[in-house]
Amino acid sequence: MGIIGFKNILVVGLGLIGGSILKKLSTINSKALVYGFDKKEETVREAFKLGLIKNQDNEFNLFKNDILIIFSVPTLALEEAYYLIEGKITQEQAIFSDTLSSKTELLKFLNSNPKLSSKFLMSHPIAGSERSGLKNSKASLFEKKIVLISRVSGQTKRHDFKKLKDFWVLMGAEVLSMRPEAHDKIFSLTSHLPHIVTYALMDLLYKNLSEKTFLYSGGSLEGYTRVASSDPRMWKDIMLSNKEEILKAIDGFTESLDHIYKLIESNDQELILSFLKNLKSSRDNLLDKN
């Protein structure tokens, strides 16, 4: 296994993603000193007992050179998390990153803090699970998954970008770059909307079928609605932080749903069949190319 390019690493937020980073780091033969911070101090103690971090509580100082600080907290909690650890670090010697799946509010915070912005590189590991918390984290979570990195400031050093990219490669991921301004529009369609559609479907099913919702599904419905079991706070934050793009995506989906409604209402077999064939062909072709 390769060597981590940082002497010190601090993971802020020890849930599914943060915990998986820690567990992967524990498998890498590295001299990096790894620390963890979480508002729930019992989670910090648990990570310490598992041998994942050096500190056993939140009472520590990391006035050290060459440190990577990764925020793995709910989207609307990052600013608070930053101020909780600000006095524990030397900002000039740090590289900051995150694992948020929505970047709009983070960008606003960074734009109001140019000093931090110049040291911050956004990350988005496209990996996860409907199960949350340190207990559900796993070292293999990022294997063969994509991680997007975005420069926030033109002042970001190329060397810092490479160090962060190498870090995620050692996590097992493939790293791609993306402009931060494009991020939330794309993920409102590819991630946020599918979750919202699933929540809406689960709402409809439970209102109509209650405890019989999964009785006759044969397993496929459980799989389709799996993400409705995701962390509610995390998805509340995503919905609010990417509100504008998500509402646009919902409008677009409503138009598509209305179109299907009208096709069914028309009772036109050929039109319905043509519509379904075209979508099947488009999806199959896209997956074959990938």
C-alpha cells in the first residue's frame, strides 16, 4: 500500500463516511498520525477503542505541520464544525477538504472567508449507504468509487491538489475534477432527485398500504425504496442547502411524469411502446459506453 502524503490527518465527523476513512487509513502502512473529532464524544471514544484515532476525546490540540482536515458532517453543520476545531489547529499549515454532497452553502461560507478558501479543496466521494454511523462504516466503502475534487480558489497550490488526489486514490477511489459551480446542478438530477422520488413513493405506499407495503413486493420494492432509510438529518440538510436546483429538478420530473400520465390516458399502445423502447435503448446504450 502507498504512503499517505500527510504527516497528520484530522477527520471531523465520525459517521459512515468519516468512519470509513478512518477504517481505510487503519489498513494503510503509513506514518501519518490520525485524529478524530465528533460532537458526540462517545463516538470519539468508540473510535479510539477501535484503534482508529490517537485521541480518546475532543480535548486535544493539533498545532502541527502538514495536516489534512476533512469535514464529514451534515451539509448545514460544516460552518459550526469548523469553528469548533479552529482553535485546535494551525490553519497556515493545513489543507482542508470535505465530503459533502451539496456545495452551495459551503461555497457561500468559503467566499466569506478568503483565508480558509485558499486552503480548501472540495471533495465529494460518490459512495454511501442507507445505514449511517461509525458502526456501519467500512474500509472498502470507497473502493472503485468516484471522488470529485473541486478547486475553490485560484490561490490553491497545485501541490496541495495532488496530495489530496493521492489521498483519495489510496482510499481506493478514482478521482475526477469538477467545477464547484456545476456540482449542485448535476447532483440535483443524479442523486438528490432520485432520493426525493423514493421518499415520495414511500409516502404514497405507506399512506395507502400501511403495514402491507412490502407484503407482495417479492423483494424488488424493498430494493427500490432502500434509500428512504437514509439518515434523515443528512437529507434534510441536502434538500435545504441545494433548494433551488432540487426544485428545478422536481419541476422537470413532474413534466416527465405528466407526459407518461397523458400517454397512458391516451390509450395509444404504439406511442406508449415507442416511448418505453426509446428510454430502454437510451439507458442500455449509456451503460454500455460506461
